[in-house]
Amino acid sequence: MLSKSMQEALNQQVKLEAASSHAYLAMASWSDIQPGLDNVAEYFFTQSEEEREHMLKLMRFINERGGFALVPALEQPVVTFKSLKSMFADFLKHEIEVSSSINELVDQALSEKDYATHNFLQWYVSEQIEEERSARVLNDKLEMIGEDKSGLYLFDRDIMMTRQQGGKK
């Protein structure tokens, strides 16, 4: 059985995962209308779906443990970006925020001696290591490319390989 405080904390994570899904959907839509960023758009459409799956996994866990998972109200995410580089910087910043939140949940689970929740959260800890690594690699590549159009072309072409190398399918 989840404590009231753990249920509330997990519901906050549900909201963060849902907000991530929305943010990445906005990034996908923006990329989709930019010339030559078809694969970047696809990357973020896929990221958005994945974050929604993370949210649903949390909701099911909360309910299975005797809690009540809430469907969160969400604010409008940022929908336009000044550049591809700034969008990917936001992506990395967001993944770091999610990692921090997961770490706080793990800490709370341990302090409450809620070992079932602690065990459940280990999947998210591993997932966030992978997500941050991927976001950092992509940001590093964009930094290296600068404004070189041929480099941006190759970045768009190769972005899905970065996803596969990170263990995503």
C-alpha cells in the first residue's frame, strides 16, 4: 500500500512525464514544418510516445499499489524555438529535470522503507541515464556542427541511429 505522501509524489511524476510528452510533441511539430528536419520530427514524435508510456506505467503502478493515479492538467508547452540548437538544449534541460525528480522519488521511497516503489523506480533510473546520454550526444553533435548546412543534413539523417544506439527501438 502506498503512503499518501508517496502517492502524491508519484502523481507529480505522472504530471512531469505527461508534460514531457507534450513538450516533445511540440518539438516534433515545430521540427516537422522546418525544411529538412523530417527525421528530427520523427525522433521527437517517438520521444513523445515514449514519455506517454512512462506516464501510463506510473499510473498503473499507483493504482495497483492501492493509490489513485490522477490525470494531470497540463500547461501549454513552448511551441516555437529560435533554432534547432536551442530546442535540443531545452530537451537536455528537461531530461535532467526528470532525472532529478526520479532521484527524489527514490530517496523518498527509501526513507519511507517502501521497497516495492524503490524497486519499481529502478527502471526509471536506468531509463534516465540513457535519456540524458542521448540528449547530451545530440547536443554535442549540434555544437560541433554549428551552422554548417551539410552537417545539419547529416544530423537529421543520422538522428534515428542515435536512438537505436541508445537501446531504443
